Amino acid sequence: MKYIQITFFNRVILFLFITLLFQSACSNNSEDSQTDDANERNHLKHTFKNDFLIGAAINDDQFNGIDTQAIDIILKEYSTITSENVMKSMYLHPARDIFFFDVSDKYVEFGERHDMHIIGHTLVWHSQLGEWMNQIKDSSEMATALSNHIHTIVDHYKGRIDSWDVVNEALNEDGSLRESVFYNAMGGSYLVHAFKMAEAADPEVELVYNDYNLWKPEKREGVIRLIKELRDNGARIDGVGMQAHWSLLGPTIEDIENSILAYAEHDVKVMFTELDVTTLPNPWDLEGAEVSQNFEGSPFMNPYPNGLPDSMQVKVAQRYEDIFSLFLKHQDKISRVTFWGVNDGQSWLNGWPIKGRTNYPLLFDRECKPKLAYDRVNNIKKAP
Ligand code: 9MR
């Protein structure tokens, strides 16, 4: 009898032990994985915790819990997420009287579940726009459509989204206003209208103007004119998002720095909202080259289909180190740095400006392994 009692007790202990082991093994691969403190200490969000938020744009498979490898990276490394596509107009507001929140709700729930800083991207953009809005020519019709669009979406996520890219890509390369469907209907007043509508719907939410090539002096001046225009007309703007789709060669650190300084001087937070570094040749650098089907399948334009050579890995790593050294130098002015994608395989740069290439623009490779560039960024504060 004594023998049986001990065996039973041991079995219970063994059962509990195995259950615990099993749970911890599973949770390592699941969205709910909680890494222990020792593991956490070395990841990007801890490295830069006193400097700026750090994050990535994420896609459906990630916030829906399918792409577990990428989810593991997102949860370990990042403190903020951006919706790469699902909050764009054509998805959220496909027809004048139809809003569709089912998918974007999942994105926001993912961010809330993991206590992340959640970015809404983007309310007003001429691209990926519902076709119905593309048809509007009349000023007051556009003002009403924008009010309804912005109010309904911002209100739906009131208190849950931390920061909205209110207007995306409103400027031409020379800093003038782009003749978008909004501009053609309302002139430049649509920008003030959009920022005011967003603020009215959620007075607490951060309001950002987001665009590419904001390191360019002429475009920089355009942004500064826009900030003044908004404020002179009683609208609030909190931040400028420099998208940061860069290459190994440009822009120069000096040009980026000049923009950080110029924007900060106008009392806005500076954000790097869509960071990546292309490693492939740029068709626009070739004289007379057009971004056309002609380059598809061309080995010259797609030189590394089977992996990036070590010499190139070093160049990407050095470029990222230079960029992050600059970010750290101005960490008091920079509130957020977001990569445009989680791993190389998921980057939009595999399909643009030429389809079907193999690009290596991020910190994690196609197997979700950290690259040399990751190490250089994450170790940037350590003494050489
Ligand atoms: O990464 C996005 C890609 O999957 C979409 O096909 C594309 C459509 O225009 O938009 C990409 O994201 C863009 C972002 O929303 C705004 N800045 C430029 C980004 C790259 O094109």
C-alpha cells in the first residue's frame, strides 16, 4: 500500500512536470510567447528603450497568428506596429456607405494584446483609394466624403490607435502640393480639413504627416510650409514621418540630419516610419532606363537571386550602423523608428520597382534569422 501511494504521488508530480514542460515548449512558438527577462534584455526594443519606439509594418498573416516565426520577432524585438496595408482606404472604406473593419480590428487587437504602440496607416492617400472617392470632383462633396471617412475610422478606433498617419504623400518632389484627387477638388484646404477632422474624432491621438524623400531640401521646405499652414489655420500636427526607403548610397547622412534638425526646429516629433535599405540596382540610375517589364527576369537588375554575398552583407550592415548612429545622436528629436516589413522575404522591395527580384533590405533574412545588420544595430551602444 505504501509502495502504491508513493508511486501515485510521483505520477502526479511527473504529470505536472511534463505538463509545464509541454506548455513552455508550445508557448515559444505561439503568439503568446513571453520570453524571460534574460532573453528580452538584448532585443531592439530594449536596446533603444530610452531613445525611441522601434517597430515594423505587419501583415495579415502576422496579426492573425499564422506566421509564427515573424510573430516571434515582432513580439521580442518591437514596441510598435504599423498596418502595412489593411487600413488603407480601399479596404476600410470601399464604397461611400460601406466601412469594413473586420480585418483591421484584428490588427488593433493584436497590438492591444501585446501592449504595443499602434499606428494607423493611413487616412488620406491618393493611392489604394476606394474607386468611389476617386470619382469626386466637387469641393463640398469631397469635404463631406473626407469628413465621413476620417470621422468614422478615427472614432471607431478612438483611444485604441495611438498615432494616425493623417495624410500620406501630399507633396511633389519640389515641395509643391501634389495634384491628387483631394487637391483637385478642394485645393490645399483638404489638408487642414483632414487634420482638423482627425483631431475632432479623437482629441488625444497623435497626428502625423507622412511622406518619402523628406531628406530632400526642396521637399523639406514643402513640409515646413505645410506645418505652418496647418497651424496658421488652427489645425494640430504632432509629427513628421520620414518614410526612409533608402539605398546603400543615398541619401547622405548629412541630408537626413538636416531634415531632422529642420523639422525638430518647428516643434514636431520626427519619425522614421518605413525604413528599409535596398541592395539592388536602381533602374532610375541607368540613363534612359524606364521602370517597365523590360527588366523583369534580367540578371543584371537581379544580381543576388540565391543569397547576398558576404561583401554586400557588410555594406548593408555598415549603412544601417551609420543610420542608427545618426538616430541616436538625435534621439531627443526622434520618437519612433519603424522598419517596412519584418523579414527580407516579405518586403515590398522584392516587387518594386521591378517585379520578381530578390532583395535584402531589412534586419532579418528570409528564415527570420538576424543578419549582420541586425547585430550591428543592436550592438551599437556597446564599446567597440
Ligand atoms: O508595402 C506596401 C505594399 O504591400 C503595397 O502593395 C503598396 C501599395 O501602394 O504600398 C506599400 O506601402 C507603401 C506605404 O503604404 C506608403 N509608402 C510607400 C510604401 C511602399 O510603397
